Amino acid sequence: MSGHTVLKFSLTMALCLVSAGVAAQGTESVDGRPNILVILVDDLGYADLGSYGHPTIRTPNLDRLAREGVRFTDFYSAAPVCSPARAAFLTGRIPVRTGIYDWIPPGSDMHLSAEETTVAELLRDAGYQTSMLGKWHLNGALDADQPQPDDHGFDHWYATAGFATPTHLNPFNFVLNGEEVGPLVGYACQLVTDEAIRWLREDRDPARPFFQFVSYHEPHEAIASPPELMASYPATQNLHEAEYFANVTNLDLAVGRLLAALDEMDLAGDTFVLFTSDNGPEMLERHPQAHRSYGSAGPLRGKKLQLWEGGIRVPGIVRWPGHTLPGSVSGAPVSGIDLLPTLCAVAGVPVPPELELDGADTTPVFAGENLERKAPLFWYHYKAWGGPRVVMREDGWKLVGFWDGPERLRTDSSTMRPGDLELIRTTELVRFALYDLETDPGERNDVAIKNPAVFEAMRTEMVRLLADVQADARRDWRESWLRRW
């Protein structure tokens, strides 16, 4: 890749001096390796945080995290919907290659195969303690004959298979290490934080580094928020918008408690922290429960389930004392699909050469260096709504590819149907458009005609990558689970 993908740090000489001080304060865990905390949230929009420009929602803890680390302007999810994004997050592979094509409904036979290698397995095998807390959503049930979080590398897990049921308030479907917990009292994000902190205080071995994966349900519908936080947003359009804003603030409070626990246990200086979202914001009133979906993609086009920027570009913040520059801003295109190789590099764990990864080690970005990729960032979601089915980003260019296959209605919340597997493996692209994201992040102006060499090179690579991914798609799922939820 060219120097077009260079870090765009907002730096001053004073910040450089601050960095030197922070580097001196950064320490390592007892065995010389950093701890790792990954915080993944659900359906948070690109512009839903104060540090990303939201004019109303209060997110002081996440804004502080951005001031203490690097805030990415071009951070991506690997898919515009939850389960495929999470599969890529843990495996470093384009989701279609793992057999996760869409969101996984309750009782589905679709799951992340035990054949896949996850970052949790690699870190655990290298001596890290591992825990997973919150939304799993990589199988049909947590009591089914399917791989569970512990089969994918997590020694300790406190999770729901998918959504918090019935809402974020008083969920009853959490499972602790394979045992049903029963009805709980409180809000999901705070309950997850309670267990995350308890594990850090009581179960963690201080002599070993840890990898903690905290996967919050918020702000995915069905939303429930504390009344006092709702009351703190009186100027919103309606109570539904106030409840969404309060939900994000409640999430921020939960993250703040978790970060404060790291401070109290003197772990913050030893810990790599990543915060991001699994996809863009839900569309308002797309389905019956989406009447509180007031998430914002800011200036970006599209939302969840779409491959326009608003569906896949998400907040991304990294704090790693001594390695990231406080208050810096990076325009390097990075993705959740880069998590596995990046965390392995952070931990000093070799990536097995037999793993066929699509993600890249992004640690050079932290040092202000260029990020080299073997292949461009690539997305394929056969059921994307109202736009392209395949997109690719290289440097500041984004190519989008359209097909002539069937459209799904905006109100259709079904997962896969009979015949979809064949569609995924055989679809062909019939039309393309090229966007310059540096000058046109809203994807309004097709510049293919003005840039014929860039367009033709990217079109050729997109067609090649699509064929490669289609050939690698899993073919062993039964069609019995292809049903409406």
C-alpha cells in the first residue's frame, strides 16, 4: 500500500513531550507481557460519543479514554451485522470464510466452528488468563451441542447466547460457565461490569497476564434505561430518543466503572484497552422493537445492515500506555478483522503460519508508521439492504459492487432462508462505483470515470477476492436451520 494510508495524527510538540512522559509511566505485567481488555458494544453509531461529535449524548468516560489514547476516525467493523462481525473479530477472517453469514437466531444450527482458531485460544495457550462477559452470539444456544465460549479459548464466561432477555433490565438468560444463572436484577451493562470486576479482583492470578473480552448488549434493542438518566435528557424529540441517549450514557458509566477498577488495582499502566462497536446504528423503526433506535452515523451514509460507511465505520479507541500517544487522532483504516494479529503482536504471541488470516497487525500504526496489508479491507454481505453487497477499501479509495439479486424489505428481520447458501456462493457483481473517502466520506460522488486506472485495478481485485471468499465458504451447514425467527 502507498503512503496514502499514513497516520494523520493531530500532534503538537507539547503532545510529543507528554508522550515521552506517558511512555516512562507505562509498565508491563509481572511476566513482562501486557494485560488486554477488549470492550465491544452492540449497534453503537459512529457519531454516538461526545469524542466523535455527538452534540447531546454524555459519554465522559469514553471521551476520557480517547484523550488518554488514540481515537481512530476510520475504524471499521468487519460486517454490518452482529454475528458475522463477531466471528471476524475473534478469528481475523472474513466472516463468510467461517460460515457465519448473518445474525444467528435462537435455536439456529449456525455457529462458529471448533475448527476455527480464535485469538482467545492463542492467548490462553500462551499463558494468558481469559474471560468473556456479555453477548456471545456465535451459536444458537448456550446449552446446545455446539462450541461454547470455553471451546473457543475462554476459561471463564458469563454470557447470553444473543440478546439480553426480555430487555436490558432484569435479564434472565445469562449463563455462567455453562450453568444458567436465573433472573437478575439490574441493567445488563452494569451486571456484566459487576462480573468483570469481580473476576479481576477474585479470580485473576496476579502473576499472569489476562485477556478480558467484555461484550456489552447496549445499545441494541430492546433498550431499557434508568429513569433518572432518561430524565436528564429533557430536550430530546420524544421519550424514545431520551431512552436511547440514556442507554448510551448508562453504557458509558459501566465502562467508567471498569476502567476505574483497573486504576484501583494498579493495572491501567499495564493494560492494552480497545473500545469499539460491532456495526453501525440500527435503523429507526426497521422492526417493531426499533422505535428507540436513535443512533447516529454522523456525516456517513447508511446504517446497520448496509455496506455504506454508516453501516461499518464505527468508533474505535485504543489506550496502551507507553505505546499510544495521548490525545492523538489516526486516520489509518483499521478493522475488527485485525484484532487477532494485532493482539498477538501486543502479547508477543506468534500467529501460527497455517492460519489464513485476512486481518493485519496494526501495531505499527501506534508508532506512526504505515500499515501494510497483503490484501485490501474487504466486506461481503449478501443481504445488505439498499446498496452494494461487496465493498473494498484501499488507501482512501472505496469501491462498491452491486448485484442483480433479490432485495429484502426494510422491515424484514428474518435471517437466512433456503437457497441463500447457493446465492452466497454464486452471486456475481454487475455494477460498480468508486468513492474518494478523504474528500467524500458521505459517498455521494462516484469518481470512477475521473480515475480509470484506480477503478480498473480495484475492480479486478474485488472480483478476485469475491471469488476467493466464495470458494472458501463453508458448505457443511444443514438447511434445516434456515428459517424465520
